[in-house]
Amino acid sequence: MGGVTSLNDLPLRDNLRGLTPYGAPQLHVPVALNVNENTHGIPEEVAQDIVAALAVAVTTVNRYPDREFTELRVALSRYLGHGLTRENIWAANGSNEVLQQVLQAFGGPGRSVLGFAPTYSMYPLLASGTGTRWIAGGRDAEFELSPATAVEWVDRVAPDLVFLCSPNNPTGTPLSLETIAAVYSATDGIVVVDEAYAEFGAPEEPGALTLLPGRERLLVSRTMSKAFAFAGARVGYLAADPAVTDALRLVRLPYHLSALTQAAAVAALAHTPAMLAMVDDIRSQRDRLVSELARLGYSPRRSASNFVLFGGVEDPRATFEALLADGVLVRDVGIPGHLRVSAGTEAETTSFLDALEALGRP
Ligand SMILES: *Cc1c(COP(=O)(O)O)cnc(C)c1O
């Protein structure tokens, strides 16, 4: 067989033609600050406990895993609190899979999902993959999203689903509970609040979980990939009315969460304080990024996450390449004049700031 077939030669679904896959570069560099991971390794004693749990799980891996991942749902409901029980919890291989299942259940051909650009680059891809029409709404100045602007978009396009990213990736912008509540009231559809970075917000700020009671179409999605330092294990989850988790059972593949994933996640959740121990430190590195980027003459945006979007970059591509040549990987998110950088360890953050300062004034 020849090997020259290209995507365009294949009988690809029409709505996938011309798309490019999600493609944050996976380069091996000393300082990788491009995909908002927790750059601190997990504590040794937690790693040992996870390995012990995996060793037990592997002895029964000839059998299919618990299709209902009950122990994991109990552990996640305890972690979230807010009176949630396992009936309120759903989980999958990363919150990306959770969001895909939400679109499979509530979106699909003839339906649409509204988001507010610039926002998480996976939303339009998950929409095309499920045949759901993606509608990119706009934001206010400084990437903020007021209740009035959000509701205006909902009224204008009458979407079947709304994706609210809080705080928003790639801008870091926090989202008010007023905007979430206003969007919920303005639609009969499903409202998803993607709180992938919730743990990095100000501890005294209430999150979207507080809005769940009485709102059966509200879904709050979370992940173990960011604050929880578990990106490689692929565990995302959501909290919602039990009817929603029942709907997701219609579309998930049977046994979608492997026995090893379930065991590792349960073991990690048993060490929640240790797993989250670096969050304070990451928050202070984020705040340091904001103040130092301003001192260097850039325009950092306010951030409630573990990354900072900064403007005032004359040639983002050139700055990206120059930093990479210094062993520092950041993210060009395609917003003119801007780059995004994750808060790393103190040393990593210092490497980034030193490399940027060495490039001279923006
Ligand atoms: C990183 C991120 C996720 C997490 O994806 P996982 O599949 O759980 O690793 C979800 N939403 C947003 C906005 C993100 O930035």
C-alpha cells in the first residue's frame, strides 16, 4: 500500500474538513510552561500509596472494572463537599471526555453550543466531533463577561448548550456568579461551567457549585489535571443533578474508566492535602508573574488560574521562539500581541522572567 494519502483524500465527515487537531507542542525542554500543568511532582509518599493501590487493582484486571466507578464518585463527592453525593458525580478520562459526553447527550446534529471567545480551544473541536454547531460569542473589554453581554448572546442565538469557562482559558479571567445565574435564567438549555482551575481562585470566593441547588440544567465540570497534579492519569469529573449523570450513562462507552485509573484516582484523593500542598505556592508565582510582567513593560491580564495571559508583545511568534531557544516553552494562543505562560515552580518562573527580560523591552 502506498503511504501518500492525505486527510483531504479521505471521505472525511464534511464538518471535519479543514480542521486541525488540538496540538500544543510536546517538546522536551527544561522549563515547560505551556499547558498549565502543575509543574510540581507529586509527593513521594503519595506516589508510593498510588503504586500500592495499582498493585492491588492489577490482580483483578482480568475482569471489567466497576462500570459505575462508585468508590471514585464517593471520593469526588467528599472532595467537593457542598452536600453533594455520589449520585451527583460523573467522571471520565479527563474533563475533555466529560465535555464530549455532555455534547453527545445534549448536543449533536441540529443543535448548537455557545461559548465566549477567546476561550478554551477544545470547545469548537469537541463540538465538531459531536456534530454540534459551535457559536463563538464575544466578550467585553479586557476579556470580561458581564451578565448583560452574556445574556444578549444567549437571547440572540438561542443555543442548546452554553459553555462558560471559569476562570477562562486562555485569558485567566474569573467569571462572576451573577453572569452564570443570569445565563441560566436566560436559557432552557444546558449550562456548563468549566472550572478546570477552580482551586487556584481566591479561597474566599464561592464557586459555581454553590449555584447547583434548584438548577437541574447546571453542570459544573472539574479536573484532576491542574491543581491536583494528575494530568497524566486523565481524570475529569462533573457535579450536577442525578438526572444529568443518568443522561451521560446513555452515551459513555461501557467501562470507560479503567480499573487502574479508578484505583489511582481514589488513592490520590485520599491524600488531598498533600496533593494540593503546592497550590498556595503556585498562586504566589502567578501573582509574581503579573507584577513582574508589568514591571517589564508588558500588559498582564488579571488571572484566577495558574497561568497569565500578557499583552504588549510586539511579535508573539518571535518572542515564543526566542524563549524556546532559551529552553522556556510558553504558549502562543493566537491572540494578537499576546502570549500565555503557566506559573511554575519558583525556579521555573524565574527562568522564564530572566529569559524574557534578557530579550529587552517589548
Ligand atoms: C486544562 C483544561 C481542562 C482539563 O482537561 P482534562 O481533559 O481534564 O485534562 C478543561 N478545561 C479547560 C478550560 C482547561 O484549560
